[in-house]
Amino acid sequence: MNIAELNLLPLPASVNLREGKFRLDHTFSLTITGTPHDRIYGAATRFLRRLDGRTGLFFAQGFLTPLTIPATASFKIEVQKSGEINLHMEESYHLSVDIGGINLSAPSDIGAIRGLETLLQLLEADEEGWFFPGVTIDDKPRFPWRGLLIDVARHFLPVEKIKQNIDGLAAVKMNVLHFHLTDDQGFRIETECFPKLHEWGSDGFYYTQIQIKEIVQYAADRGIRVVPEIGVPSHATAILTAYPEYASAPGPYSIERKAGIMNPTLDPTREETYEFLEKLFTEVSALFPDEYFHIGGDENEGKQWDANPDIQRFMQENGIADNAALQTWFNRRLLKILTGLGKKMMGWDEILQPDLPKDAVIHSWRGKESLYEAAKNGYNCVLSNGYYIDLALPASSHYPNDPLPADQDLPAETAARILGGEATMWSELVTPLTIDSRIWPRTAAIAERLWSSGTVTDIQDMYRRLDEMDLRLEELGLQHNTARDVIMRSLCRGKDITPLKTLVDVIEPMKIYTRNPEGELYRMFSPFTLLADAARPDAKVARLFREAVVSYLREPHTRDRMRIMDHLRMWKSNHELLLPLIRQNPALAEAEEISRNLSKIASIGLTAMEGSIRDRAAGVSVFEEARKQGGRTELQVVDAIEQLVLNLPV
Amino acid sequence: MNIAELNLLPLPASVNLREGKFRLDHTFSLTITGTPHDRIYGAATRFLRRLDGRTGLFFAQGFLTPLTIPATASFKIEVQKSGEINLHMEESYHLSVDIGGINLSAPSDIGAIRGLETLLQLLEADEEGWFFPGVTIDDKPRFPWRGLLIDVARHFLPVEKIKQNIDGLAAVKMNVLHFHLTDDQGFRIETECFPKLHEWGSDGFYYTQIQIKEIVQYAADRGIRVVPEIGVPSHATAILTAYPEYASAPGPYSIERKAGIMNPTLDPTREETYEFLEKLFTEVSALFPDEYFHIGGDENEGKQWDANPDIQRFMQENGIADNAALQTWFNRRLLKILTGLGKKMMGWDEILQPDLPKDAVIHSWRGKESLYEAAKNGYNCVLSNGYYIDLALPASSHYPNDPLPADQDLPAETAARILGGEATMWSELVTPLTIDSRIWPRTAAIAERLWSSGTVTDIQDMYRRLDEMDLRLEELGLQHNTARDVIMRSLCRGKDITPLKTLVDVIEPMKIYTRNPEGELYRMFSPFTLLADAARPDAKVARLFREAVVSYLREPHTRDRMRIMDHLRMWKSNHELLLPLIRQNPALAEAEEISRNLSKIASIGLTAMEGSIRDRAAGVSVFEEARKQGGRTELQVVDAIEQLVLNLPV
């Protein structure tokens, strides 16, 4: 066993291999000592079931409870105290494995839960059977705030889907679910004080308060905080659909179906608005034990404010210079409300204005400049810029994005205000079917950035471990791999999906905001069951092909040559195989052009590989054509094949 | 278009094709007139989304509500009255499609909901695009009770999984979810009167009352009744774990982890037992608006009764001849309780004893004899014998099982007491991951038996339509196809799964009760992530191969010959491809023998097909060997290949 072969993700702070292997059989069992929170028993039971599920050993040990825990066992978990689910949660652990047994010790059960995930990742097999390698691990996170934002406003998600993703977060040692509950497109939480909010603002798709409590409990059982977001004063169309009287322009309003930046904005100049928000925040914040409460605050263009003479007069009378200052006025009121409720206010970049009290937490989505500016000005802050997983960029683009890169020169005190980061799963273009494939496995790379040392930066090795994690996340019920097959089977109407899969393996959904220009192409109720939904970010087949091309152009090894040739041949002939499938399903027509282009460039690539004479000039237009979108997706091997053509000797 | 090409399942009572096609584009919309229950708006919205999901046309019409319904549309739904969700629900509908539009009319919204499923099944495409063929359909069910029992006691299922299966039921026009909530292995419903039941009897896996209401509402929105079952006096270990004082033998008891027939039984001789049950039934029955309440009553072997002198004395004093009579004594008390609660009592076969009042409904699991006996004796009854989908038998074995076959000679009045049937998904050997693959698509064949005319009996055509339905059920989130891939990917540890899939395609889990001998091999917490769990009943590849062999032996067509040869060659060489995967995962070791056997018999089959000389006697033992189980699965092509060997000319 070699450390470089281990599949640990995120990489622990310290790993040392030692002699011997601990071998598993059906008598494997665990015991728990110390004074942990009761959540450890459920976590240990789940650990046993997952380990048994992988190994098929039929462990005799069943459900663990304080009453059924054995006096002795080969795996000993020792916990000093009950963990608290908050920003300062104690997550460190010490894990040692040798031939005689396993010891996991941690100051709190939360650390032990992190350690159980590490142990699961250590599982290996050889000709004698399953084992854990001898190892000593000391581990704790680099940043205390390691989160995933899930937007349930644009597309609602069933409770079960949220729970599966909480399990995914726990598997990669993340500890915050940022629950984006409201937006122009929906208000997703039941309220008793203002029932019209969920009745009129959700199309019937909202979480009951009991369901919210269930989710918060489920997260806490896994050592994960849940931070709610109620976005104001903008992103508020759903709120104003129910209560237009709090808007800055006369209603009526209706739930937004498109994506983009919308005008409906709360009126910050009227006392009634604050009375409304105080009641609302009081009720909602009581459902979330976490200390932090997110009020959104982004993308307020102030058009309704500009157009409202009452608001203009108010600004004049109170010496409010501009809309940014008016929003700070608004935020100061909110801060007072939230402070009164025992909460710390968090908001997006835009809330950072000269007069903002220092208790607010800045959530940076626009760039690291604002992050550092906030930290320098004494604010705690969290980074999301660079972690926008909805943009369909590869893990390799998020992975190097360090909230505190080695070359920053912030004083320690300032740096300490940078609490961590959050991946953001905005859901304009995802549904319960596809969302897992947009979150996973890429979020695991971000999880490593936030947990592991800043010196862990090898992208190649990250991908090696990410591929393994991809598989392991399936065991939690996540559908990042299966959804693609479901969509392809439907598109192929029961016929063999192989030719479609060959195409889908090398395309990705259009990136950044290009897939949905101006937010107009897709409505929230549009079909997300088509080519672009089957395609996934960070297409693995394309990535491996690109790597082979780079390697081959550096040095023409036979192995790379064969891999390249095999792919080019397959792609060249694939279009003819795919055409009959396209012909039988009008919904697949959008794949025709891009499939033909793949075939064409593969053919040019083959000619180049075979060293035949070719017309380089003619090739240019073919490659250009092949870069165009088809079905809101883009081919991911065009540059690589063009590089072959341009750089191989004729 | 030909009627025989349509993919309707269950087949409607009357289908007539007519001229013309109704073509779909993005302007497609629907309107609703009449006085339906509001559930129709949600149903129509879901219809639109599913249709849009398949066609990719980006319909402009979004969420339908009474307020947003257009005055006119190309698809008109007309409903006379609000449907009632009970045994006598009105499910008939009339559907007509022509070039100018679609009309769906029904006496109740429930009938309209059935018609929407039919319309979705009619969708076709040609070179011009998507269309519905011109058609006139008049439809209504043959039996009023068409159900699926889901056992959530042996393995608990999340709410979402129940909902997906309710959607599946609706897609095949079934109308009863029989919710088997308690058994020896778990008590799965929160009670306020006896909280220890769910606290001590469920390992924490139970439905809250709010979740029960959510499920009942979800079902009602789809025209589906939910019938609860609280099993007594036997199958009661979980109840007695919480309240041993009501047992017929001293406790303590603990939740059962094995499968089989257990001894713990309620004491029917003590008033306290009835006080307990009256309170329990009062609370539980209030959660289920349905008129029927199932009390189980099966598999009471009476061992605790025989051994208890107080019970024996009681029987003597009250002239109770035997345990069957004592159970009837018990049932009479329950019937009184349930009648008082406005419920009709339903129970398994065993409750049918001479003194049983006629208000009880008999649920026949042991055979059609008891069904007819019950009907002749004036009891309403429901058939499950022959519909035990947990036994891993093919759809073709359930499909001919008619509650009222043409050759029965029951008087009409007696026949009318046979209300229908229920497929039974006992869950000893299934988990949330695998249960869909045990329910679907086979249950659709049972759905047809209960909805369509008894003259619809063509098994070949049933399978043709079942294959299409298999695909369509995926659109509801059901995981009957994807779970297999998840398990295989895990077993192959990230390597290409093709060789394992080749094997899994021709094996099935062991049938009837052979997979889990004496209920001892598996515990409820055992791993269900192995070979037998990847395998599915009614393996399609094996079925098609067997059909090809039968056809080829009848007449040696080249097409069949090629299909047979291709498969035999693939299977022959597969073992060598699978071995490296088996070597890297100890959990796959159980596949080695059966994989080798497949390779061996394929090799013998190939020799036979090639007309070479062979030793028939030597072959016999190889085929015998190949019939043995491996990883609790069995090869499904052994007989077919042996038939080739025995019947082909040398």
C-alpha cells in the first residue's frame, strides 16, 4: 500500500501508513465509549450498513443504540463530549488502524462522524479479502464554514432529495447546507403568520414546517448546519405575488417563470414592510437553530425605487444618497430585527456598504476583492465566487480557487475572518432528476479545497480520487450517474442507447450563462429531459481523451496512440449509428448537427493520426462549425483533435 | 397505425382507430370544463409536464389552476362531477382524438385522470413530428379493487419512494395502495396513544401521522385509495416489543430480524387487549379515510395459545373448540370495534371461519378455493394468491391468473362479491434501492388482468407492451432499471460493468421462498447490494433468447440462428472477461461458479449449433451443475440451451 494510492477525499491533515492490515469478516463489530451525543449511534449504524453493503460480509451486528452497544469490539470509537452543531463545531479526529483493530477517537461525536467517512474511504481488497490498511490519521478542517447552497426556489426538490444531498455533504466532510428558500420563482416554506406566501407563491410546492424540522434534524444528525435564506429586498416576486402591498410599485404580481434579474422589490421606506419582515423572520428563524440567517440582498437594480416618487422623497428627507445607501438603511433595520432574534445576519456582497454594522457576515459571490475588502473592514465572510457549480464548469476550475491562497498577504487576524466557502447550486436549469449530476462529484473537489491544506493542489490526483468518490456517492442514493441513463433511454425510446451515450460522453451543457440566453429560453416548467440534461459538466471521457492528446503530442507513446485512435474511429462511425435513433424521436433532432460534427472532426483527426496528406485550411472551418452548440450542449474534444491535426507531422 | 401497434396497458374496454392524426407543437394546450374535483388541475399539469418532457416541445402552458384555465384549447377535458375516492369510485372515460383536437370526457375527474394516462400512452412520432393517432376509446375497469400491497414493516421505505410507486400505480390505472404498516420486524406508524409502538418497535424508521396524511392525500390526488393494515393477533412481535403485557406468553420481546412465521401473539382472552386495540384502531383508522381496515390475521400457529394454561381454561369455559375458533372469537371483537369506527374489517384467508360475520372482507392469499368459498358464503373478497410479486416469478405466471376465469360457474351475484385483486410486495428481501425492480414492470401485467377484459390474454403482446411501459415508468422517478446499474457499478469498483451485465442479464433471484431458506440467511439489516439484488425477476434477455430457441427448433430461420449464435458466443467468452472483476472484489466471488457454468453451457450449445459431434451424456452433468444457484441467483437459459443440444441434429 502506498499513500498515493489511497482514495481519501478530502485529504486529511496528516496520514501515515503503518505495518499490517486489519482484515474484515462477518464478526466485525464496533463499540462506542465516552459521552457522545446520541447521534453517534445512528451514524455508526449507517457506517456498518454501508460497509456491509460494499463488502457483502453479512455482519452480525445490527442496529446500535446505547442499550445494544457491546462491551468490546474490534473497532473502538471513543468520544469525549457531545458535539454542538454550530460554526465552531469540533470536527477533529484521530484514526489508527493496525492488524489488531481500529481506534477512532475524537473530542466530539461530530469529529467521530468525520472519521467514519475517512475509514470507509480506506476500504481495500486483495486476494485474501477485504481490509483496512494500517494507518494513523490526524485530521481537522482548514476552514470552519464548508457549505453547499441549494436553491429550491427555482425548482422545488422533494425532502428525500435534500436528505440524499445532506448525506453527500457528510461523505465529503462539508458542514453547511445553505437553504435558498425563496426567490422570484417561488416561496418554499410554510408560514403561519402569512399563509398566502406558500399558498400563492409556490404552486403548491413548499416545505411544511414539520418537513423543515425534519431536514434540520437530519442534517444535525450528520454534523451539518442548515442556514436559511429569505432573499430581500429583491428576488422577491413570489413574496409580492402574495403580498403586493409591500412592493415598491403597484401590483398585482405573479410568480416569475423565467430566469434573470427581476424588478419587484420590497419598499424599504414603509414601516409596514419591517413589521411584515419582523413577523416573517421571527417565525422562520425559529425553525432553524443555526445562529446565522441569510437575507440575500443581491441584484437589486433599484428600478422600482427610482420610479417611485414616495421613495425618492423619503431618500431626500433622510439624506440617503443613492439606492445602495437605501439598501443599507434597509439592512440596518433587518440587522436590528435579526439581532433581536438572536441571529447573525448574512447577506450577499451588495450589502457591504460604508454604514453596514460589523456584525453582518458578507457572502461574496462577485469576487475575491470584495471578500478581502470585507475581511479587512472587520467583517466575517464566506466565499462563493469561483464555486458556482451551476455554471457547468469543470472541477479543475473550482479546485484551485483558494479563499486564502498562499500569495495573499492578509494579517492573521484578517485572514481568520474568512470563514470558508460555499458551492452554489442555483437551480434555474435543474430538476429533481438532474440536480445530483450538477452537484456531484464536482462539489467534492470544493470540499477538499475547504477542508484540506492549501498545499494539496494536484489536479490530476484530485480527479483520480474524484472518480472513486463519484462511485461511492451512488451508495447514498444520489442519482448523478443514473439520471443520464434515464434520460437517454427515454430519448432512444427503448432502443440501445450506446450511440447516444458515445455522443453524450463528450459533450457538456453550455457553460456560464450561455445555455439560457437572457433567461428567456427556458421557463421553470420547461422540459429538462433532453440532450443538455443528459450531458454532464466535466465529461470524463472527453477529459481523458484530452489528457491522452496532450501526452501524445509531448511524446508519442503507443498506449496514448491506441487510445486516441480507438476513440476517433468510434466517433467517426458513431453518427451513422445515432441517426436512426434521431429519426425516430423528434426530441433528438437537436443532436443531429453536433453528432455529425463529431464524426467529421474525428475523421479529420484520424487522417492526421495516419499521417495522410490533408488540407489544413479546409479543416479550420470544420472545427469552427464543431464548436457551435447543439441542443444547448458543446463538444469537448474539438480543441484536442484540432491540436492533433495542427501538430502532427504530415 | 394499427391497433396491434398501440402501446396501451392496460388495454381499454374499447379502442377504435379513426382517420387522421392530431399533431403536437409548442402551442398545445388544454382546458377543463364541468365541475370536477380540484385534483384534476394538478393531474392535468403533471400530464402536460410529462408530455412536454417526452416531446421536448416547450409548451407555453404552465401550471393549471381554476384561475388560469384557458377558455379554449386543442385538448378539452370535460368532467361532470367531483369523484369520490372509495370502492365505488367512478373511473370510466371517453377519449376521442382526431386531426382537429382531443376530447376527454368522464363522469368524474377520476375517470379523466385514467384517460390522461391512456392519452400519454398513445403518443407516437413520425418523420413530421409528434402526434396522437386518431382514435375513439371507451373505457372502464372490470374490477373495482385493483391494488398493490407494500410491506414497509420488513424494510422501511421513505415517503418519496411510496409516492413514486403511487405514481406507478396511477400510470397503470390501479386504485388501491394496501399499506402493510406493521409486522414482527417493525411498527411503522406514529401513534399518540401508545408512543412506545413507534419508539420501541421501529428502530426510528416510521411514518409520522403528518406523513401518513401526506401519502393519503398524494394517493387521493391520483384517484387511489390507501387501505392500512395493522396485523393482529400474530405478526405482532414489534407491537409486543413495546407492550409485552398484551402477549400470550411472558416477554420481553425484541424486534424480529429474521423472516418467517413467528410465535409472539396477542392474548385474545383478556379485556385489556381489546381496550388496547380499540384505542389503537381508533387513532390509526382516523388517519385513513378509506372505508376498509385490514387486520391481517394470517399465519397464527397458536403456539403461545397452546402453551398458556389461562388461555386454555378460557377456551374451555367459553366452549371454544380450537385456535381457529379462538381467532374468530378475537375477530368478532375486532369487527365490533371497527364497525363502531365506521370501518369495514378486512383480513387474510384465515379469518374465514364458520362464525365470522358477513361484513368482513376476505383477502385470499392461499388460493382461489378460499376466494370462491368466501364469495359463495356471502363475503366480499379480494384475490392475492397468484399475485405474489415478491416470489420473483415472471409476469407471464401472474398474467393468466384471473379472479374470475371464463370457466368458473359462479352465479352473477356471487361473482360480484369478488372485488378484484392485489399484487403483494412483501419486503423481506428488498430495500428502498431494489424494491422498484421487484414491483415494476411486472405489476403492470397484473393491473391489466384486473382492469381489462378477461379475453385479453396474449402473453406475447403483454410483454411487448410491458417493455414499453418499463421505459415509461422511469419517467415517474421509479428506479427499477437504474438500481441494477448502481449495484453493478459498485460491484465492479469503477471498472467497465459490461461483463457483469452480460451475466446479470440472464440470471434471476432464486424464486418462491428458496432464496432465504427458513428465513435465516438474511437479516433485515443484511446487505441487499449484491448479485441477487442486481438480478431482476423476468430477465428480458433470457426471455427473448428462450423465445428464439423455441422458434428456431420449430423452424430454423436464419434470424433466430444468428441471435442464438451471437448470444452463445458472447456468453462463452464472458467468463474470462468477468474473472478480473471477480478477482478485485471479494463480494463478487459468489458470481464465479455461475458465470463459469454459463460459459460452459454456451460452449456446449455452440458446438450443437455448429453440428459438431458431442458427448450428450457428458453434457447432462454440466447442465445439472448449471442449474445450481450462485449468489442466490439462477441461470435462466439452461433449459433452452439444453433443448438445443438435445434436439438439434448432430
